[in-house]
Amino acid sequence: MSLVVWLGSGTALSATAVFALRWWSNYQRYKSLRSLPSPDGYPILGNLPQLLSAAKQGKYFTLFRDWAEELGSMYVVWSLGKPGIILSKPKVIEKTIVRGLKEKTLIRDPKQRNIWQDIFGAPVMIQQDGESWQWRRQTFNQTLSSKQIKTYFEQVQQACQQVVDSCFEKAKKQEALEVDPLFSELTMRIISRLLLGIPVEGLSSSNEGPPLEPHKIYEALSILVSQFLVKVAAPTKLFQYLPTSTNQKYWSAQKYLQNFVEPRVALALQIARGGKEPDSLKVSPEFAQSMLVQFAKQPLFTKQMLCAETIGLIFGGTDTTAHTLSFTVGALGVNSAVFQRARVEVDRIWDFNNGLSSESLKELTYIQAVIKESMRLYPVSGGATGCVTVSDTVIDEINVPADTQIAWSLIAAGRDQQEYPNPNKFLPERWLKDGQKDSLPTFLVFGSGPHRCWGESLSILEATVMLAMLIRHFDWEVVNGRDSLENLGQNLTVFPADRMPIKFTARKLAEQTVSAN
């Protein structure tokens, strides 16, 4: 018995020695970063407990914002002796990322790449580098060219009309409507129509696969991505294999999403590579012309990879634009002068063109400035995800060793006083060229450089059409006032915790007809 105790004690001492040696090695390696400010932490563990707690409580992004207010625009967090530099100054973020990826001194964080792969089931474009990223990007770009975007206008407008009809119904009853889930369903129906050829109305049963049930899809996606920040902050992935209730929900969500997309991916591959005619497979014309079928023509995509990319694109095409719309509607509701200026623009263009069209949208410059200002103040992608240095580099005059994590906080960056005078004020005109003596402010929400968000044009199209239609037909009141804008819920994205309840009042327009009647 004493021998067993002695061996056990020896093993524990050896493990402790290895851990201490690794910690000391990291301490020496990253000594140059000790001059940067850092949040108060714990011995050896550093800021790891705070990061894990914030991720589990849904306060991850606001934690980085609070630290930026306390420590400044560049600080370092520590986890088991390893540093992560957090950037909060817009121009420094843009310069660092664009230059670093171009000069190959930065790569996408391998840990985050592996987490995305675990979540979606295979490598996806998010966090890819080099050739693996390039061929994906080229494939996706073909479906969202400026010419293609115009062809999506009718589908987007049709989906937005369904939202308008719901608002009319609530307005007649003088009832408040939580717009965040409504916008989530809107954007999911749009991305599903364009990506999978699923009609925007109803449950959309089809021969291609199971029906689109937006609330179930959204719930499954939420379960998956809610674990992302916990996995990022965690030092080990051991716990993800334990049969806990959280993990069982996670695995069930993965299976549900796989079952939704897999039949459609198989059909797309048959059309694109198997030489099968859509008619012989009894698929709809919308599916035959969908983005998925176009993606399937890329020979480097395997079936598993296409399934993963499809799930990732449904998520990326739903949450981000939906929450942006919620925050923008809320911001307009508490900024009456901005709302009135937006209405003047919408009415002028609507009346002159007898409605909206893909061409007249270009004239809604103030509406698009409103959207940008909302994204600045309430960035749905909170940031604090990033890259890793592959060689020694310099960031804002600080020597940064290789193998250092570099992340950024968009919430903090959006409140930078030097870049955005009166940062807490909602001022869309800061994004208008005629209101600027010099260049426009830095706009980081969609990223920067070659890795800029692939879905930016589609997101702006959806948000512009939806806002213009709401402004044209309704006045509204934010039920909880500014609390809806400041009380943030967080998982992988940032959203209004109260789901943004709005009370709509229909405008009295002589020509207005309501399909809900």
C-alpha cells in the first residue's frame, strides 16, 4: 500500500514539476508583454477563471469592453502563463490584422479553427488561411457578386413583407411585438431561400429534405454556438466528451442540423457532379439554381465539408443581420430626430419611384448610414476572437513574441473617442461623405482586408429593405426604452436580452393596403 501511495505521490510531483517548468518557460518567453496593463488575476491561472465565468454567464464581450475602459486600448490577459493581447483602437486593429495576414506574421487561431470544426462537423471557411481559404472564398464570391445581389431583391422584399404583415396585425390589436425573434425568422428564411432554394413562406415542405422550421433550427444553432466561447476560454477539451446534459443537448443539436442539410447536400452533388438533371431528381427550380448547387460544383468540397459550410452559412446569415435590425429599430425608436430624417428620405424615394426597387435602394444613403451607426454602437459580433503571431512582430510600438494570441474587442473599439467624436451619441451622419472634411471613420464590423465578411452586401440589402418598409408604414415605441439597447444578451453574438419589444402604430397613408386584412 505504501508503494502505491509513493508512486501516486511521485506521479503528482512529476506532473506539478512539468506544469511549473512550462509556466516558467512561458513567463520568460513573454516577459516583454509584462509592461502592458492587465486585469487583476489569480496566481498561475491568471485571468482564466474570469474568462470562463464570463463565457458561461453570457458576459464575455462586455467583460472585454469593461477591461478596455479600465486599462486602455491595448492590454493583455493571461491564462496559465500564456498571454492574449486585446486591441480596442480601430485603426490599430485594422492595420494589425490586414498587415499581419498579408505579411503572414499572423494566422487564424488554430485552436478556434479546431473548435469551429468540432461545432460544424468539418473545416469551414471561418478561420481558414492560405489556399484552403482562397478556393472557398472564390467559390462563395461567385454567388454574391454585385450582379447577383440585384437578383435577390424580390425574394428579400417578399420575406420582409411577411414581417410588415405581422407588425400590422399587432398594431391593430395595440399589442407589443418582440422583433428580435421575428427578424431571426426573417433572415433565416432569406438565407434558406438563397442557399437551399426553400420558399420564404410557410413550413416549406419539399422533395429536397425536411421542412424549414425556423424556431427549431435557430434553437439548435444557439445550442451549438453557445459553447464556442466556453471552448475558447477553456484550457482543455476533455469535458466536451463527458455525457453531461449540456453535452447531450449539444450532440442532439448537431444531429438535427445534419439531418436537415444532408439530403439537400446529396442532391446538390448529384446535380453538380453526377450529371443528373434536376427534373429527374424531382427538385424545384429554386433548389436547382440555389447557392448550394453552385458550391457543389467546386471539386474540393467533400459532402461532409459542404454540410458543415451549409450549417455555418445558415448561422452566419441569420443571427448577425437579425440582431443588427433589432438594435437599429431600437435606436431609431429612441432617437426621434434621426427617425424623422430617415423617414423624409424613405418617403421621397418611395414616392418618386412608386415603391422600392433594387436600383432605388442605392439612394437610401441615410438609411445605410443609420445601419452603420447601429453596428458601431451595438456590434453583433462583439469581437475578442482573433489570430496568433507566427513570428516576432511589433504592434503599436510593442514587441510581441511569436505564438501570442491577438484579439480585438469591437464593442470597445466602437466607443473610441478619437475615431468617433461623441462616441455614445447616435450620429449616422458621421458615415456620410458630404458630412466629412476628411476620410470616413474606420468601419470594422464586417472585418477588413481580403478576409472581409463574404455576406456584407446581402446583409446590407436585407437591413435596408426591412428598415425602409418599416419606416414607410409605421411609427413605433420601444417598450423598455434605452434599457433594450443597453441590456445585452451574449453567446457567440450580442443581442437585446429582452428581445426588443416594440409597439407599432400604422401610418395613415392614403395608398396603403394591408395584406393582413
